[in-house]
Amino acid sequence: MKQFKLTAQQQEAIDYNGSMIITACPGSGKTTVVTEKIRQSTLNLPSYKGVIAITYTRKASAELKRKCTSNAHDTKASFFGTIDSFCFKEIILPFLPRIWGSPALELRATKKLISPYNEYLNQEYKSPTTADIVNDPGFKALYDDGILWMNSFAALALFVLKNSLAARRYVSARYSSVYIDEYQDSSFAQHQLFVELFQLGLTATAVGDSWQSIYEFRGGDSKLLLALTTDPRFKHFVIDKNHRCHPSIVNYAERLIDSNAQLLKHAPDDIRVHRSYLQGNLTSIGNGISTYINTLLKDGNIKQASDVGVLARKEQSLQMIANGMTVKYRLYNDNPIDKHASTECADFYTDLLSYRYGAISTMQDIIDTYFESIDQKKLSINNLRTMIQKLKDDQTVEELIDKFNQLATLIGIKDTRSTDTALISKVHDESFLKQFKLKDENEVQVMTLHKSKGLEFKYVFHLDLEEWSFPHLTPGKSWGEQTFTNLEQDTNLHYVGITRAEEHCFLVRAEYRQNAKGKDSYSNPSYFWTLPQLEGLYSE
């Protein structure tokens, strides 16, 4: 593993062996800290024991696992994945039937409850708790009909641990510690689960940054992280040096959140945050940005187009600017498979597409993730490899889906209909398929601010900085009245966007924004451009 010179803050956190809370700013090297802690903690574990390493996305999980296992380091029986995946595979599937009995139908996980299943529950839940599981018989009714709702996984897992001695013994015997990243986006049920794992004897580490809390709409609550920092059972460590961004970018971002934030020193004439008021609508601006990117490439300011990120609050804005771009780009749309299909099948299909089109480079990654426990008496590993390899063949959509179905059946996924339908609707859309291909260095990266979390670019173009667009405004009851929909969350999201930039951040206001009727309307500057604490921290 490549050795980096660790800061005193990083080294202190790595060396501490007890339960802890790490609050870390963007670019502070928190992944390096977590990686080193996992590698150290697994070094002397027996082969049957490991750690629980929870990240917010499967992509982040794969990257963390890659770093932890580099140079053939053995992480033993560790789990790397999302919290939903951990709850589902390690606790709910093996132990919930011991409490509720065998369901009438085979269990399947779903991301969205559709009719008639959405009518089973007594109320609409954003993120149900264990108390909701106990008090609302609808959750048991869903289970009896073979339905496990993803939003309830943390609450169900905690319910199992509270009611199953076997589950508690399994977790305590199998795992020595638990690490949860992006803790500021944890729901109350996920927080309760983290504390329960700690109380079972696992060394517990939570890592997060309340300023990057952007998933409140899913039930995330940054106050849970802040509460842990004052909990005497956990030692609090702060890693607050941003190694990624130019000091002027750090200054602007931190003053956005805290008007009294201490400023970093840099040359007075070297300000890398630029407010750009550009004529036209986003489509015409896309053309202008393309010309500028070509100039950056020609002059050697960037080595490749993928060093540039174009970020927006709204997907509609991304589509408009992409329509005007004359450079190659990759647009990261919402994945319809992920949105509408069952959880397990959606994840499986997404990875099969990533293997077919190249984002997952080796067949072994697919086998390790999904087929480790397959009975080789029923299907040899050579035959399995042949089936997976055939995904890369030239074939019709029907033939490809048939192969997906066959592989899904091997891992116990029976109902693929909604996933098949979602795939058929987009399989000929080149912009959709690009998401499953290897990163192309010649393509500008175009995505929402939410999708940019965890990424970094040399140059960032941050769009949607018009009044009404961002922060989002809601019309009031009287003419001329308006209120912010969620100013705190939008401010955090703005902070995330700014801190994706390493060298230059362009904050873009378009002359015309598209109004609710789809018409171009003259824009006013975003509220974010009126904040007095930002004066002198940007160029125009």
C-alpha cells in the first residue's frame, strides 16, 4: 500500500483503539484514516472474525475494500457494504424468520412500496423505527406476503437483535468492530442500530461531517452525529485540514456555513472562486463552457476533460446544459433500474451491466460479490464463468435479459419483472449505458450535486445559482410571498458542490432560467450571492 505522510490529527485517530467519533471536513483524508484503522484491527483477528465497514454507496464500499485489501492484506471475515446490505444479508434474512416464522411467499426486498403493499401500513413513513415495527402490524403483514421494504431495514435489524439471542451471539462472535462513514446522513433507526452494535461489545467508529448533511429527505439527521461527539462513551477526534482544495476555495466554503470561520492565508490576487453571470440560457451556456474547457486543455491547465465537473441542483438543468455542450461528456442520470425495481435485483442487474460494459473489469468481482456460496455440485465454477462471460456477447435485448434472469435465479432472485421492464426502457439510451462503462478521460463529468458527493475535480462549474432555483423557493399564500423549502439542506449541498473543486470553482448564474411553465424567464441572483460574509472571497 502506498504510504502517505500522515498528519498529527490523522495519526492520533488511527492509533486510538477504543470507540470513537471522527468529524472530518472535505479533503481531510478520512478514508485513509478508516483504511489504516481497519487494516490494523484485522491484522491479528482469527480467520472467522472480521469488521463491519459501512459506507453510503456500493461504489464507495468497493473502493474502501480495495484499499483495505491492497498488497494482499487479509481482512478475514469482514463485511464491506451499505448499511441496508448489512442489515438485509447479515441479520434480517437469517434471523427474522426465527421470530416471525416462515413467510407464505419467498422474501424479496423492494425499494418502493407500490399498490397494494403501500396500503398495508397505518401511515406513511420516511424512515420507520423499531417502535413502528412493533406497533404497526402492517410490517408483519408485508413480511408474510414476502415483502421487505428497504426503508425499514435498519429498524427490522434492530428489532431482530433485540429479540433474538442467536442473532446477538452471531454478531458478537463474527465481528470485532463496526465502522460507519457519512454518519451525518444516518436515520434515527440506523443510529439506534449503531449504538446496539456498540452495546454488544463491538468497538464502534462513526465518521461524518454535519456540514455535508444532504439527505434529510431520506430520513438523515446530522444532529445524531453531533450528539455522539458529546457522548462520554466515545472519544471525539477532529480532522479539519482540507488537503484537496485551494485555500481560497476552503475560505469561501467555510464562510458559507460559518460567518466567523477563520480564513486561510493565500496570495491576495490568487482567488479561485469565480462568480460568473453568463448570458443566455443553460443550453447556450453549455456551448460557452465547452469552448472554455477546450482552451483549458489546449493551454495545459488540465490534462484531460474528466478533470472537469459540471454540477447542478436539478436534473433538468443538466439536460439543458448537455444539449449545448460540444465537448464529449458523460451525463449521470437517475438509474431507472435503481428507482423502480426491487433492491436485491436492482443491485444485481446494475453490477451485471457494469461488467458487460466495462465499469467492473473482472468477472471475479461479480463472483465474489454474489456467487461465493453457490453449490458447485449444482453448477461448477467453470460453467458459472461461461455464463457470466456470455453477457459480453453481441445479442438482442431479449437474449441479454434471459441471461440476466438465469443468473438471478442462481442466487435466489425469483421475480425480475419490474427490473426487466426498467432495463428494456433504457437499454438503447447511450447516455444511460455510459454510466456502466469505464471512466473516459476525454469526457467532462456532468451530474447533480447529490451525485458529486465524495468526488473531486480540478475545475468545477456549479450551476443553478439563480433565485428560485437554488436555494429552492416555495411560493407563499399571498402574491409575492416566498419561503425557502429547506435552506439548511440546500446550504449544505452548496457547500458540497464548492468543495468538489481542487483548483478552480465557477459559480454560474444564467441570464435566463427555466420557470415552472418551461419558459425562459429573466433571472435574479441566488440568495447565496447576497451573503455579506462572502464579500471579498470571490472574483467576478
